[in-house]
Amino acid sequence: MNFIPLEEIGQKELARQDAFQRRIFCCTSTACLSAGSGQVLSTLEKAVAANNGGENDVEVVSTGCMGLCSAGPLVRVEEKEKEPVLYANLSPEQAVQIVARHVPFGEMEVNKDDAGADPDEDIIQMRADLLQAKTNTDLEEKIISLDIPFFSKQKKIVLTETGIVDPNKLEDYLAHGGYKALAHVLENMTPEEVCNEILKSGLRGRGGAGFPTGMKWNFVRQENGEKKFVIVNGDEGDPGAYMDRTVMEDDPHRVLEGMMICAYAVGASYGYLYIRGEYPIAIERIQKAIRVAARNKILGNSVLGTDFKFMADVRIGAGAFVCGEETALINSVEGKRGMPRIRPPYPSTSGLWKAPTVINNVETMASIPSIINNGADWYAAIGTEKSKGTKVFALAGNLTNTGLIEVPMGISLREIVYDIGGGIPDGREFKAAQTGGPSGGCIPAEFLDTPVDYENLTKLGSIMGSGGLVIIDDKTYMPEFAKFFMDFSVDESCGKCIPCRVGTVQISKLLDKLIAKEGTLEDLVKLDTLCQMVKTTSLCGLGQAAPNPVLSTIKYFRTEYDSLIQEVQSVEEGAK
């Protein structure tokens, strides 16, 4: 096989990077951009240019998520023979101070240009700002130790390159071992061996259901058909969840590589990345990665010089939560209304345009290259007996530290809340953790030491979901919390089946009645019964899981519902 020399390109990029004495990384993921990192990046670039410290002295790198999203904009400085320094909550003015602090001030001749015009006033002003910043700095209070539990208790597999590589540069991905796994499977493994390796690793679908990935791949591989498809589900719609968005934004080639390994394993020659329209940066970077990969013969009719053919395209979703369900997503890709199909047949048999189809979410696909590079046994050694590997969470809510984390399966909720999350601020008490978004449930304080994995969360009446994790303190009123997620499900129901279309509305109305202190014990019994009915009779996962927030809050915080009813009863008794 005549492989394209990608490793050589990567080595040249590493040598280029190594020539710099120092590199300044600025997060340009969505969370930091919303906090103003675009201006910080621009200021860093201007300050370095005006500093004129030397051609190979310093490089400013636009990179991805560094994790601690609540402290953005984030900038990390790496200097040879020194420990990296992470700065948080930065302003453009403090970006100038960073350059002044870390980069030696270079000489610059200020001459008129050929036309006799004065030199650039912006450069002159920036050099003056740099000189002043050397004596006027408040950076010490902006430094965050990289040894704190938020970083040290994580284990990066999916997020291993985010915050390190420039997502817009193929060379940077190659410098960190990119497409090595793809080259290995094309040269050394049969499709069946790839499927079995993923099955052996114990990787389960990270979209929420937790179905064994290797088993799903084998189903499609064993199907006959002239065409087969691979779909990457990037429709992530849980409120507050941004795991998949971040991976697509910050490491787009990793997602493509996992997708292509899957395509080779199942015999597919075409694939789609389905990305919701609210993710413009992810769409832009994935589309660019596809174009660059095609130009470098990583995608196309002869992938890496082999006889394997594969091409990918992007489909943009309109923001319907139900399209996270795989059959609704397939309808959307086909140009139809996003509504779930009755199963069977399953997508592995009759999926996109009735062809055998694999659908995995972004995080699942992004796990594949590391499994191939390190082996199934390596991955299976991480996590618990039935829940292998790591899980990416969007850690949000009432915590000191919030952001994107990746932890080994089996870590306890207590470790996530009090070590990684830094505890509840303002002296408040932990009340519950909501896992799985609108489809999940609330886990109370008595289960803080529960290992976080598929089985334990299900036992507690919640689910792993795609990775939303909201921490709730003792100020939160649980019936209203449940009402928020139920209203979300009402809005997002596609309306195809009556239990979900009508049942969720009636659940919301009963909650309204109770919260207004107008409900009775009969209403509470009716609420529980209705939730069970919607859960067991709805067509797809949206309706089947929509009652979970209500059921779990009734189970663990029943006193808050009972107090509403008691007040109603006391008023009625007084009237008599």
C-alpha cells in the first residue's frame, strides 16, 4: 500500500513548533469566545508583532477548550525549561501584560516607509503599552495552578488534544499522532478485526443509550447491501450541554478519523455529520477539516493511497431536540420532517435511504483513534466492569468550578462535586445532581458516593445521557426544577405519538397546579400515574425519558410536593 507520508508532515510541524522559545495558547472555543477571547487573541498577536522579540521567539496559537469555562478567557504560556502558566478571566489589557512578562522586549527601528509616511501609530502605541506593562501588572491574581483537582483528577482521551492543537491546522493534528490509527487499520486490520477490537474495548455509545459500539458496528458489517452509511450525531440538544460541540470545534480531524475507521469497519463509503444549526463554529471547522482532508487524500477515492473509498458531508439540523433520536435524525438527513420511525427495522438493517447505517454520537467517534492506537485492553482497564473508559461532562450549576471535564467511569459524584468542581459556593449545601438533561433524573445528597456509570445511574432513576451534569444547591425548589425540564420536553415533542404529545402537556399542567398550591393528593397520584404511562407508551426516547425529572424529584424530594398539598388541605379545612 502506498500511504501518504502524513507522519513526515507531522514531524516537520513538530520541528517547526520546537523552534519557538515560547508558545502562547489562547482558547477560542465557544465558551471563551463568548467571554471575549477573540479580543484577547487579537491583542496577543498585535503585542507579539510589536514586541519584535525575534522570528523564532514566540508563537501565538488559537486553540480549543482548556476546560475551566467559568474562568474564561483562558491563556496558557509554555516556555522551554519552565512550567506552563495558565491565566484566567483575562482582559485585552492583561493580554499585553502577559506578552510583556514572558517575552523579552526586542529592538525595532522606527523609520518612515518608502512613501515617506509615518510608521504605524498602532505599533508605536503597542510598544509603549508593553513598556508600561512591565512595571504595571496585576497578573499574579489571574494565575490558576495546573495542579488543582479540577485538572489532576481528569483523564483525557476524547479531549486529549483540545487546548493543545490549532483546530484549523491539519499539520498540528498530525504532529500529535493524527490519522495514525486510520493508517494502522487500513494497513494491518480487517474490518472484522476492527469491529471486534472496539467490542473488546467495552466502548458503549456516548449518546445516552450506552449500546455496545462494537456490536452495533458488527451488525452493519454483516449486512448485505451495495451502499452503507455512517452518520455522526452532533445534534446535542440538552440545555447546558456542549460536549460534542466542543469536540467538533476543537478537534475536528479526530472526529473525522473515528468516523473513517468506522466506515472501513462496516463497509461504508459515504457518511454525514449531522450538526445542529446553533453550532456555527463547529460547522465551519468540520467543513474546513473535510476540505483539507480531501486535498491531502485522506478523504476520497483512494484514502491514504489505498483502495478504501470514503467521503463525508455535513447536514445542518434546524434545532429540533427530537432529532437526537437516530431514526428522527435519519428522516431529517433525507429531507423529511424530523420524526422518529417505528422500530424494527433498526437502522443497522434499514437506515438512511433504507441502507444499513451506523449512527454514533461525536464523543463515541472521537474515542476510536485512541482505542486503536493504544489497544482494546488499555481502554477496558479504565472505568468499571460494565462501563469502560471515560466520559465527558458539561459540568454546570451551583459550583465553584464549572466547565468541560473528562473523567474515568466509576468516579464518585462526591469527587466531581467537591474535588473537580471545588464545592458549592457561598457556604450552600449540595442538594442534588441532575444527570442526563431533560431525559435524566435528580440524584440527592445521600448518593454522593455513588460511582458514576450506566448501571448505577439507572438504578437511581436517572441516566448517563450525553453528558449534561447540573449541580443543584439547597436554594433550588425541586418541583419548579422538574417543571423547567418538562416544559422543555413539551416544546420539543414532535407530536407523532399521543402519549408524548398530549401526556407531557398534561404533566406540565398538573405541575403548574401543584406549584400554585391549588393541587390535591389526588393530583399528585394522578401526576405519578401519568408519568408512568408516558414513560412506557411513548414511541421514542424523548417521550420515554421525559418524565424522569418529575419521577425522580417525587421519589427523593416528596416532602416538597407534600407541603404544597398540605397547605391546600389546611385552607380547605379552615373554610369548613
